[in-house]
Amino acid sequence: MEVATIITRTNAFLVEEFEVDPGKIAPEADLKATLDLDSLDYIDLVVVIESNFGFKVKPEDFHNIVTFQDFYDYVITRLKQKELV
């Protein structure tokens, strides 16, 4: 899957699931603040990732994710790992 496709798909489900203004999503924007995530929202985010991309997410995977770019990089890396299996 192409990087641009991953980012577009990711942004689409974030806008739909978290009802965020698409104009606020930018690579350097803070993911938690922009999406107004609380601990329960992280569970929703995990479910959405798993259903859209087909890989399991561990809660500790989010420790290093601060920006949308970090989030995109995480998804891209996990998809590449999945392709290798």
C-alpha cells in the first residue's frame, strides 16, 4: 500500500470516528490534543486501526506517538512488517 493511500485512509477514519475538522490534521499537529483523546478514546483508536489495517496494536505502541506524523509512521511500519510475514 502506498504511503499517500495510508495517510488518506488514516485521516478519513480519524475524521469520521473522532469528528475532528480535517483542516486540523497536519503531520506536525499533536495527535492527542487535536483528537481530544482520553483513555477510552485510545481504545476506540486501537479498534479502528485494527479493523482498517488488519494488525494488532499494543497499548505501549502509543508511548512514542505524539504527532500525526508519528502515527502515520507507526501504521506504515506495522503494515510493512505485516507484509513480510
